[in-house]
Amino acid sequence: MVTTEPGEMSAWHHHGDHDTYAYVVSGLKRIEYGPGGTRSLIAGPDDFIHLPKGFMHREGNPSGELSRSIAFRLGSGPATINVEGPP
């Protein structure tokens, strides 16, 4: 279970050799990605998210309420690799 406080945002990272899957239970989850971090998606309750291996991103909660999601990863090696940010 991943719980994200309102307004919280992670550092830039990827999940190495892991495919990541998440199901949003409540609240909102924002994923920022792409050149310069200029692209994003927002998922809400009952949405599924797939982040492929090596997908550089950061994630957060753009809403004023707590966000809860269920996440799991399939792969090997380190599960989270922090990076400076997207080129």
C-alpha cells in the first residue's frame, strides 16, 4: 500500500529492471515524465498505472486529500534508483 500526503512529490527515479503496476484506491496520483519532465498523467480511484522498466519519472499527490494505491513490481535488482531528472 502506498500512501501519499496531499501536495507530496517524490524525487526523480526509475525502477531499474522492474515493471511497476499500481491500482489507485483513493485520491489522486500524478506521474511526471518525458523530456524535461514536461509530460504528466493523473490517475484517480479505480485507475491502473503501468510503469515499464527504466521509465524515469516522479510521482506525487496533486490533491488536498490523502492518496492510497496498491503497487507491485516484477523484476530483479534494486527496486528504486534515484536520478537527477530527465534530460
